Amino acid sequence: MRIETEVTSKGALIIQLHGRMQLKDLQGMEARLKSLVRGHKAVIVDLSGLDVLFSMGLRALIMCAQLLDLKGGKLALMAPTENIMAVLQASGASQLIPICRDQAEAEAAVVLSPTV
């Protein structure tokens, strides 16, 4: 599995997951995701390139969402495949983490508007 990142013009970190999440990748993936989200308050995880989501991968995403929530940040999942969407819905994760179709929708879900 490959992980790539970029920061949008609105300041959201996009974490792109690519390939097949193998069991051997899970422990390293959780540590890497936590490390990436620590420096940000608006995080989008792009699932469009991910083939399979195991329960431990789902756990890592939920833990990152909780980590962000504790510091006043937000995490959204973007563009899951049909199979991954089924996992997110069956697990109840779709009730905990916003799931968005595209980058604009995901940015709207995570980027905090300045208070007036």
C-alpha cells in the first residue's frame, strides 16, 4: 500500500491511500496516519485508490478522527469505492466520520470557517 499527501489551497491535508491494504501494512499505517494528522486540524482521507479496507485499517481511521476531534480538528473520508462504502456503513463508521463524494464536499466538511 502506498500513502501520498498534499495540502489543498484551503489548508486541508489530503491523505491518499493507494493499493491493497495488507495485514503486514496495518501497524505501520496506523502509526504513519497518526503522525500525519498530528500537525493538522483539517484532514481528508482519499479512499478512491484503496482496494480493500480491513477492520484494523478502519480502526486506524477512527482513531485518527478521534485524535483530531480532541484538538478541535475534523477528519472526512472521500470517494470510497462501493465495496469500501459497504464496510463503512456496516461497521457504523459512516455515522462517526463524514463520507464525502469529492474534494469540495470534503473540504466543506473539515475546514473550519474563521469566526467573526
